[in-house]
Amino acid sequence: MADNDELSGGARFQPQVPAQPQVNSLKGAGALDWGMQSRLARVFRPATNRTVMLAIDHGYFQGPTTGLERVDLSILPLLGYADALMTTRGMVRSTIPSTAGAPIVLRASGGPSVLREMSNERVAVAMDDALRLNAAAVAVQVFIGGEFETQSVRNMTTLVDEGQRAGMPVLAVTAVGRELTRDARYLRLAVRICAELGAHVVKTYYCEPDFDTVTAGCPVPVVMAGGKKLPELDALTMAYRAIEGGAAGVDMGRNIFQSDQPVAMMRAIRAVVHESAKPEHAYEEFVRPALQGS
């Protein structure tokens, strides 16, 4: 039954209060479709516009990496501390509980193993399958300067086109082969190419000096890759410096799951990324007590 006139009028409309525009403050996201913004808000905590991603997709090219031999035992206890989980569709369907809560950033490129030329990747996941898995984003490796550079860029732009139609963000991972340096000049080139060609987020390595020029020259969020295992305080320091240099978060794997205290490291990284905690403070609060108690 329709409302009476007396009930449909009055102060509840508050005509004196202007409507407030709903602005997405995540870098580069303001003009994206609502669904795309919603998915990015699952990956990047809206209160900070930063993310702590847990990367466990290593097996797609190098098999059972140390620390990932049994994902059900080593990784599931960490999911409550991650803003997002970067993994493969095989691992999602076989091992990750649908009730885990951590948004999935789905590895969508692949092909060669660590035994072959790594840059010879192809798109390995159809967009409709990423949608079936309720992924928050898809990730693709881009080999700027690699032997199959153009092919890897084409992989990314194919996913960007499909993602625009489906409302699915694309995270471009700037791969660094053995022959490429990780200096600011190269990383500026790699992340800018990915962003210019449509990537919504770019993952790249930290460098010194001038990491801030890498993030400043990229019009979308840059997430720092963790890379090889470091001593815990060194890893926290690298994450802190990346955040101070403009990174919108970290995507760490080996520095978490290969730590003697992975839960403590997750908590410490969260403090560094979301609370701007100094690395020494985060280490003393979370990691050192856990190591002493082990």
C-alpha cells in the first residue's frame, strides 16, 4: 500500500543538505566502473588504501616451493591476517576454503616451467572462470625486456579488455629475469608501460635509490613484491621503505611462509603497512617474542 501524503513529506528529505559525491580515493580508480571499484576495495583496505597480499602462486612455474609443500598446513592459518591471497585456480579449488574470507587475486598467466624460458607465457585462465571463482582481481606476468616481451604485454592487454567487460581488475606483475637489473630506471619503464596499457595495479620490486620515482611515475597503485627470503627485520625494513616511497602495499610470499614465525611476520607486516609502524617496533612487538618462544 502506498504511503500517505503525510508520511512521504517532511524533514526526512533534508533538502538543505547537498548530496555528497562518492569519490574513490584509491589511486587511478576514480573513473572505473562500480564493480571494478568494489573489487579493488576488497583488495585494498579502504581506510588506508593499502594492502597486505600473501603470495603463494610460486608453484605454477616451480612446483612445491619450500614452505608451500602443504598449503593446507602452512597457509590456511595465515589467511585471517591477509588482505588478499594471490594464488592459482587449482589451489583455490583444491585447498582454499570458500569460507576463508581472504579475497583472491588469481594468477591468470602461465606456460613454461622454471626449466624453460620464463617469458614465453600465455593467458592461462579464462575470464569467466575467474568470475566463477569470485576473484577480486586477476594477475598476469609482464616481461619488459624479456625475449617474449610483446607476447607477455599482449597477454596483459587481452585480460584488460576482458576485465573491462567483466568488471575485473588486472594486476600486472613486472617480471625481472636473470639478465635484467632491478634499478629505478628499469622499474620506472616497466610499471609505466603496464599502467599505460591498462593495468589497474602494478606489482614490482623495491629498489634503492629512487623507488619513490617508480611509484610517482605510475598513475595506478604500485604494490611491492617481496622477493627472496630475507632476515625478518630486513624484510620489514624493505616493506617500510617501500610504503614510505609511495607503495600502496606489499605482496609477500617467501618472507612470510618461509619465516620461522609466519603468523608473527604477517602481523608485523600489517602493522608496517596499515599503521606505518617502524620496522624495529614491529619486529620487537611481534617477531622477536615469537622467535624466543619457539
